[in-house]
Amino acid sequence: MHWLSNLIVLLLVLGAVWLARVISRSRYWRESALELWRRRRLAIVVVGVFVLIALLDSISWIGGGGDGVAAYQPRTVIDRIFRPDTYKEASYSAPFATKAFYGGKPLAHPGAHWLGTDILGRDVVYRALKGVRIALLIGVFTSLIVIPIALLFGVTAGYYGGRIDDGVFFLMTVLGSVPTLLLLIALIMVLGKGTLQVCIALGITGWVSFCRIARGEALKLRESDYVAAARALGASDARIIFRHILPNMAHLVIITFALLFTGLVLTETILSYLGIGIDGSWGQMIDQARYELSRSPIIWWNLAAASVLLFTLVLAVNTIADAMRDIADPRTRKEAQ
């Protein structure tokens, strides 16, 4: 199914090109994008590097090296750059080491492992980079599940009120009364362990919080003067929602996406600690590192690699989202003027 991953990458690239054209044609979005680049240039570059790594780890094809069965298995660009089957050691080795961490035997590839190797002799840099794709999948894909669901229920309940509001509020209360972690574990046990299953489980349990915010904002916006004027001019409810309600909630969507992204990636770390996370993720690396910290001398490079990349990605996303919120929030723009 490697062709499906390649097709998704192609669609994402085409979607990015289309979005860039839309932004370039709109004066408002073009100026907003330029202002965002001016404020958060470094953070955008950092996130761009993470996205590039994730894309390189998603493009795969068969052939081009390997022995036996490996020659007929699809390998990504990251796999072909690091060649994990070739540059492998017997067990632990320290960063840039020439001898094994235990026993002092010469390494098969001395000095080739910039951050050392793990207990199975796998390169830590390679493992950490493989976790980038999983982190972005969890953060972005799950947010694309959570935010539309929350907006659908929240805006509908807040705008129409009445029995619809009562029904949505009852559903939020029921889901909110169940401990999130226990509900996550139950859903993953039912759906199965895997990246898609974990994203769906996180999406089912993560929409309630933003739904409350969207509901409250819709309750406030439906009483505004411009909505009353649009209603008096004969605008339909759908037109009012899509032209007046949702655009004025853009800043909430942006900051919620950043908070969701951060929380979802960290939640996966907790799931990995409990043994139901995703194989190859940063959470799994951190979970394995808790046993290594008790060794003497301490094996720190597994924890350091995963933690530094996790911290860098989360900080960059939060920094960009903070600037985007200030740019998109009408009240902030008014105060700036």
C-alpha cells in the first residue's frame, strides 16, 4: 500500500499549491501571510523542516538496494538515506563512539552514529526522524477530526438554541463525565492499536472542550448587529453561519488547533507509557528511556533526541499559532490600528 502513501503526499502538495494561489489572490490573506512571516520567520522555517522530513518519510518505492526480502519491501527516502539495516550495531553505543557502550568492542561503523544507538543497535537519529511523521499525523489528522465535529455541534447548538442546544449540551455532559484516559483506552482496545485507530480515538474524545467554546461564541455572535441586519435582509441561516459566524471564530480555530496539536502529541506519549501507543513514535522512545535512566552510567541519548524534537515542534507550532491568532482576531487588529 505504499502507493497510497505516495498518492496522499501528491494530494497534499497539490493542496498546498492551491492554497498558496488562493492566498496570493486575496489581499487580506496575502497581507496576513506576509505579516506572519515577518513575525515568526524562524518558527515557520522550523515547522517547514519537520514537514519536509515527514514528507520524505512518506514517499516510498521498491528496489534500489537491500538483500533478500528487504529488496522487495518499499522503503522511504529517510530509509534510503540512513540505511538502518546496513548501519546497525549489536547494542548500545554512545554518540560519535568508536567502541560499544558495554564491553568496549569496536563498532561495525565507528563514529557514524551522531546520537548513538539504542539497545537493538538502531541509530537514534534515524528513530527520532521516523517519529516526526507520526507526530504530525497525530497532531494534524486528529485536529482535522476534532475541529469540524466541534464546530458542527457547537455552532449549530449556539445559533439555533432550543432542543438542538439541549441535545448537544447533554451529549457534551455525558462525554465530559467519563474520564478521558479511560475512554481512550477503551476505544483503542475496541478499534485496535495503530496510527489511524489512535487518531480516531483521540478525535472522539477531544471535541468536547472546543465545542463548549464554539457554542458560547455562537450564542454571542447570533445577537450581534450585523447578524440581525443580515437576517432582516433575508439571508438564510446557512449563509449567516458561513459568512458571519464562522469567519469571526477564525482566531479561536487557530489557537485551538495549536493547543490540540500540543495536547494530542503529549497524550500519545502517555498512551505509549501505558503500552498502547504507536510503534516508532517519540512517546515510545521516551517510554523506553525510563528504563535506561536507571542504568549506570546513564544512557541519556534516546530520551534527549525524542524530547528535544518534541519540545522544538510544540514550541514552534505554539509560537506560530500565537501570531496567527493576533493577526486573525478582529479585536486585536482594531487595537493595533
